Amino acid sequence: ANELKLKLGLRGSPRTVEKYLRIGGPARTPDPQQRWLTFLHNHAKVIVACDFFIVVTATFRILYVFVILELGARRILHLNVTAHPTADWTLQQFREALPGGHPYRFLIHDRDSIFSLKLDQAVTDLDVRVLRTPVRAPMANSVCERFGGTLRRECLDFLIPLNERHLRMTVKDWGIHYNRGR
């Protein structure tokens, strides 16, 4: 009603405007029992999430830390470092983290270009259904995003890695502490 008055100079009751806006209604009313958060709570023990994090070394090289987390226990399943992530390298990390007979049914990842349809199909062959997060929605993979902040605050803010080997060793040691000692 206020926008009609301000922009068009028309007077109208807020109740009248509400009545006409309600007729069309939203295109789709979501079922409150099928929301993303509910899905995560119901299936947390069988969901894994993954993400890449960037780390700059003392020689200003960019390295990538790849992590796979179990959502239910929030523990690290797999952690590795590389200077040049490829789809083949990423698939190998999934094979190491999800061996035969694993209990996981879903994998959440963002829409990074490294997660191609071919990679998703190969992960699906490991008996895991791939769930891509919506575009520009980092909160859909919030556990991994939060883990990246924890990794930086508790480990990487206190040192500058010299090279890939140094970062791998540091991150793996910190990962053991994260899973056991925290």
C-alpha cells in the first residue's frame, strides 16, 4: 500500500493489497517437512561433505587442501594437499575416503568446476548419491565451510607452510588432533 502511494500516487488499504497479493500466492509452497535442514538432520550419519581450501606458502605458491567430512560426527574422513587439483586426483581421494562397504549414501559438494559431471558419475559408481549445493549458497555446505575457518584459526594462522610436503604433514597431524583430541 505504501509503495502504491509513493510510486503511483494511489491510495489503498493495506488489507486490500494483501487480499489481492494472496490470491496468486507464491508459485510453490515448500513442504516444511522436506526442507534442506530437515534432510541434513535426518540423514547426517550417512552424508559426507567435501570442499577445497586455498593456502599460500612462504614462497607465495598456492596449494589446495581437500577435505572430506562426515556430517553426523563432524569428523575428518580424508584430508590431502595438492598444488594442482584435477578431477582424476579428486576421484582418487574419494576412492581412498570411501572404500567398499562404506555406510555413506550422500555426498555434498559445491559447484566448483573441478566437480564435473564425469567426476559425479564416477562418485555415483562408488554407491554415493551426489548432491550439489545451490548456486551462491555456501550455507548449504556449512559444515565444510565452518571446518575451513576452524582449520585456518587453529592451525594455519600460526604458521606459514614452506612447501606442499610441509603443509601436508602439518594438516594431517592437526587432523588427528581434530578427530581425537578436541
